[in-house]
Amino acid sequence: VQLQASGGGLVQAGGSLRLSCAASGFILDYAIGWFRQAPGKEREGVSCISSSGGSTYYADSVKGRFTISRDNAKNMIYLQMNSLKPEDTAVYYCAAPEDPFLLDYGLGHIFKSELYDYWGQGTLVTVSS
């Protein structure tokens, strides 16, 4: 599986961006997660979607503002980000876990970056105040 994230940019607080993650390989078998890493901070999980798209998960910090979706026919995963805040500024990554049962382990595991095996290059999101 190969992943490539895009769609980052500079936006004012309150604005919106849509990130895209282009996947190659058998992505139908994989959950996909979005992570972010701000300067000087650890990488954190933002959102995750099951292989079918039927289940979605969000970090509390983005719940109600971000929406994850996927189009398996196009091998694409999206992260719609609304009401952006300066604290959302970070490099955003999409990733996939090899373990098909990761989502069954609960929220405590879903956003553990060390459990994800495939990573795309990041895309920078900068939110100005």
C-alpha cells in the first residue's frame, strides 16, 4: 500500500480545507487514519475510517469540525476540515495499519501511530489567526 496526502495550505481561522489521501494497492482491506504533528509536539491521531467507510472515529479536539470519508472506487480518502483554528496548524499524514482488527481494539489503540504500518508523506496545514 502506498499513500500520498495532499491539499494542505494556508487558511485563516474559521476557514476550511479538504485534505486528500491517494492510495494504491488493496486499500479496500485497510482502515485509514489521519494524523498530525505540530512543531515541537508528538504526532497525534485526528480521525480514522474503517475499510468499508461504515465506521468513523475522531479525536475530541476535532469532533464536530472534521469529517473523514473515503471513496474506495477512486482509492481516495478525504478529511474535510471546517472551522479551523490556529491550533490545527500541523503537518497532516494519512496512514494505514496492517492489522485488519485494529479498530476492534478500541479508541485507546485506534490513534496509536506506532500501530500504523504504511504512511504517506505529510501535507502542511497552516491556520492563521
